[in-house]
Amino acid sequence: MSKPINLWWAAAFVLATPPACTAGSDASTSLGANVDASTGPATHVDAGTSAGTHVDASTSVGTQVDASASAAVDAMTNDEDMPPPGTPPPVSLGDGMAPGVPQAGGGAVYYCKDALLGGFDWFDKLKGWFPSVLHSGAALTPTHQVVDMAYAKPGTMTFRNVVVPTDGTYAITFHYAYASGLFPGVTDRPEGLSVNGAVVTRELHFAITGSFDDYRDSSIQVTLAAGQNVIQVFNVTDHGVARFDTMTVVAAP
């Protein structure tokens, strides 16, 4: 049975939450305010234009708030997923505007911990909000911080400052890892991907790596415009990729 909702608290929660759209994780060590995990090993948001149900536009603030309000109320009426009274609302550690780091062979790498996270869900089993930022010793990111997208069906990870020199086709490669964790039998955790407000796919496949410290790559080719682009990863299930380390963008051969 649903518990009574404290509407004042719900309103305060929504206003303090970063704009998010519809979109989970196996955590051990939390960094920042995003997660308070106690078990398990250590690992849309805003586009320039509005498209579909996964990407909210910066020009449609009202729509973003309404969507967040609905998600917050849904979460707080679920006995399993309602945060304890007084639990701080989630805040994205990154804003998605960090520039890419140029690579010797061309292209640039973006650290997932710098992305703008949204679509937060409370996961009662781990007593924390997801998506979250965790520590992973095997990550390529210099700070060894990675993004855990599990347990949050509306979860999103958005890079709002992907800059390329010319129009064309580019290879987008994600460095990731995950084991079975709390999802035994799940050997593929697909994600959705949008570019500049348009959904490219809802089936970007991420095969299980077998360990939270065994990282592999998953790639897709997309069309980007010269200058600044917005790339967003959004969950299509409640068992998103548990360790997102880096995103590399390079011109396709």
C-alpha cells in the first residue's frame, strides 16, 4: 500500500533536482551526494532542442519540472523506493560542459564523471540515489571516478559540450564494465543514445564483462555537426550499465 505523500517535501525535492527526462548499479563506495551504498563491489537530460520523451530542451524548462515532479511523486508513493524523511535530494556532480581531452591519435575523450546526470531514482536496497558516481580502481579516468547507471530506469548521462571540427560521421566509444551484481542472468545491458535531441538508438548493446574491474568497449557511429553537440545516454531498463568510465569521440575512418 502506498504511503501518504508530504506534498511540501515532494515539491522541495523536485525543485532541488536537476532537470531530467525519462530514462541503475552495483555500488560500494560513494563519492559526493549521489549514493550511499552499503553492499556490492565498487561503478535525459538537457539538449539544445526537445525531441521525444528522452531529451528535454533547455528552452522547455516547464516541461522538465513537470516530468521531474511526476517521477518524484511516483517514487515517493512506492514503499520500496521511497527515501527516508530528510534524505537530501540528488545533485549531479558534473554539469556536462567539461571539454574533451585531445588524444594523440585524433579525437577526444570525455570522462563520464563530468557528465550531467539526471532521472534520479532511489534504490532502497542500497539506500542511495542512482545514477551515481563511484570509485573504480581500474578506470582510465585519472580520478578513478565512474558513473553507475543501474537501478534508475529514467536515469540519464549527458555530455553537452562535444565539439568536433567538421560535419560528418564519428565513432562514439564507451569504456565500461559490470558483473552480474544484483541482476543474475542478465548478460546484456542495452542503453539508449540520442544526439542533439534526436534518438539514435534504444539498443546500444553492452555485453557483460564479468567483473566490475574488467573494462571493455562498446561503439556506435553517429552523425555530428561542426562545433558543439549534445550526446546523451539514457536507460531503457532498470539495470543500466554499472560502470561508465569514458566516452571517446573520433572521426570514423
